[in-house]
Amino acid sequence: MSPHTVGTTVAPESAAAHPATVRTRDWLIVAAAAIVALIALYAVFVDNGDLVSATGSYLHEFSHDGRHLFGAPCH
């Protein structure tokens, strides 16, 4: 062994993440995706364009067309 590599090796056990940490991270990713999906569904189906109307007519028309795409009543 070279003197330049002494103490730089990592044991395989310490390199792997703890299963509880991986599981918690996975649940946080799922929860964040669910929250984003619920906000998007609210914006398209319930909001009637009020959420995006302050940004201009382009986003309002885009969300309005999305309602037609999903078959939601809007008129």
C-alpha cells in the first residue's frame, strides 16, 4: 500500500445509506409530488382562472384550455 492511499478507503457499510433514511426520503418525495399535483388540480378544476389571472391573459387562457382538455365544465 502506498503512503498516499493510507486512510482514504471507505468501508462498504459506511457508504450505504441507512434504510430508514432512504424510506423517509422516498416518502418526502411522494408527499411533495402529491402536494404539487393537488395544487395543479385545484388551479385547473376549481380556481376558474383566478389564481393565474394576475399574471396576464396568456396563463389564464392556458388554464382555461386545460379545463376543456380534461372535460371540466367552465362556462
